[in-house]
Amino acid sequence: MSALLRPHRLSPRLALGYLRRRRVVGASLAMAAAHRAVAQTPWPERPVRLVVGLPPGGQADLIARALVPHLASAFGQTFVVENRPGAGGTLAAAAVAQARDLHALGFVLGGPTTTARALNPALSYDPARDFTPVSLLVRVPFVLAVHPSLPVHDWAGFVAHVRANPGAVSYASIGAGTLTHLAMEELKARLGLDIAHVPYRGFPQATLDLVAGRVQAMFNVPSATLAHLSDGSLRAVVQTGDARLFTLPDVPTFEEAGLSDTSFFGWTGVVAPAGFPRDVADRLSRVIRAAYDTDPAARAGLDRTGTEFLGTSPAVFAAFQAREAARWTAVIARLGLRATD
């Protein structure tokens, strides 16, 4: 028999190596098949919670509820809004971070997914690690609203009054670490102002106490203040955007009031837990954008309050959060702030 046709006999050592290689290749193929199966698993497989870090009636809550029918139609599953206010939004963020079944989406406002760990090293989650960005929904400038008992009508008058009455003025925020807190603390340090901080669980309760005079000032969203500004129960002295709001054309920006490099915006974004499928995050962002592109009433509702709809991709939202984290973490470090401040 030709040597080429003669059966080749492997040594025991070579045979063992051959079997091991076959097992490794087989295991790799099986793992790849499993990954493909996971990647193709439909989402959602059960109802999805839209976790909002503010009480019912706030802007983030209203946005989430407006999106529910669009999401349900696009994904063929039930979506329910779950309000978890408190701790500057970190209670809601923690609920999303801990949703191991990936069937929770967070409607977050700034701090919980950017600066919360800098304020509280003992935080139960890591903002940089425990979330998947989905979409930056909206942004809106704040209005510095004051109670009419303060004898001020503009930013210069506000600063002069606070300096003349150290410790006599208090300001509300929607929680430690939110922009309504960090921005005022930065201005206090920058201008040498003595104002007491009073944190709340959300804009509605804080606004009620501001109108009642239990606190005297607050960076508030226009939607929560327009009616009170119209009836004189509140007064606006400055707004934080880079251009005047068409709904408040007489209220100047910080730049116009003589304070440069101070503009900032409140924002609401959607995040999912870490490990959330990237392709589903992309699809979610597209569905969210389409919901507002095809719903003129919802878009008009935002426009009336000076809120700008963005509806970005996950990548754009991730880059935005990184910039926000860098900016405000630097403020926290410079001022030595903690969640209890």
C-alpha cells in the first residue's frame, strides 16, 4: 500500500492534543451560538418600568407618560411609569442600576448619572459603570425666581441684597447634587454670598414653598414658574441659557447681566442598566425621536415652556454626560461639597 494511502496513526500525546483542540473549538462555537441567541432575544419580554426621579406632575414625569403609548406601540409590550423621588434622583437611578433583568429605564436629570458618586462616595452604584445611555431627551434653561418679598428686580439687585443680609436668604433645590444645588453653590463661592440651602424632593413642592415665602429663591424650570410669574406671586431676575426665552423675553441671561461663563441647562435623559443591548438602545432612541417628530402636540407643549427637544443617539448622550460630569465634578471638588450640604 502506498505510504500516502496508509492509515496515519497518531501518538497518544498527539491524539490527546487533537481531542483537546476539538473540545476548545466546539466550546467556542457553542459560546458563539449562545451569544447569537442572546443577541437575538427579543426585548422586552415583560412589562418595562420607566423610573422617574421626581414626583408625578414634574416635567420628567410628563415626558415619560407622553412616551408610554409610543413605546408600547413600537415594542408590543406594556410600559409603566414608576415615580421614585428623593435624594436628588439617586433613588430612582439606583433602582435602574439594580434592574438585573434589564426591564427598567431611568428618566434622569443630571446628577444621578454624572456627579452623584463625587458627592457621595458611599453611593450604592457607579454612575460611570452601571448605566447604558439611550437618549438625551430635552434641555431647558433655569430661571432664578424669587419671592416678591425680596426687594430685588434684577441679578445685581439680588446680589446686593444677599450681601447686605448675610444668612437671611434661603434657596430651594430639588436635591443635593442636582444642578439647582450645584449652580447656586458655585455662585455663592464665586461671589462671596451667604445663602442657606433647603433641598426638596422635586420642583412642585419646592415651588409651593417658594410661592409661600418659606424659601426666597430658586433656580426653577420655566414650566413650573410661568403662571406664578404672570400673577406676580414670583419674580424672575435672570435666566441661565445662552439666549432669552421667547416665553420670558424681558428676563436677561447671565451674560447680559454681566456674569460670563455661567450658562447652564437642566436636562432629562433616558438610561438603561449596564449590559443593556446596544442595538436595542439604538432602536429606543429612534422610537423616542420619532414619537416627538410625529406628535406636534407634544412638541408644542415643550415649546410653550421653553424646553428644547433633542432626542439624541446613545453616543451623543454618552459624550454629553461625560462633559457634564467633568464640569460639575470639578465644582464639587473645588468647593468640597458632599451630599449632606
